[in-house]
Amino acid sequence: VPPDGVAVALLAVPLYLALGGWDWASTVRDVGTAAGDGQFGDAALEGALYLVRHVALYLGLSKFVVEWDGGT
């Protein structure tokens, strides 16, 4: 791995994890608030949108980051 790649990874990975943690905490807060107010449809929609965001991101990254076919 070239040194530039390591530098980018050392910056990108913590940033990605911090953003993911913030998104998770925000989603849990919003779902809890909506459910506490009796808006269960909104709470379910918020949770579903969170899952869609992260599944889409995972699938998008897996094409570029992970080589599923084992090729070099």
C-alpha cells in the first residue's frame, strides 16, 4: 500500500466511524422522541430510512473496497 493510501485511510476511517456514530445517535434520539409522542409511523419510517442509508452505503463501498471474487 502506498504511503498516500495509508494517510487517506488514517483520515477517512475515523471520520467515517465518527459520522456513523453521530448518525446512529441522532436516529435513536429521533425514533425515541417520535415513539414517545405516539408517532409510531414516523418512528418506523425513521428507522427504515436509517437502514436504507446504511445498506446503500455498504453496498456502494463493497464494490470499491472489498474484492468479493478473491481476484488481485
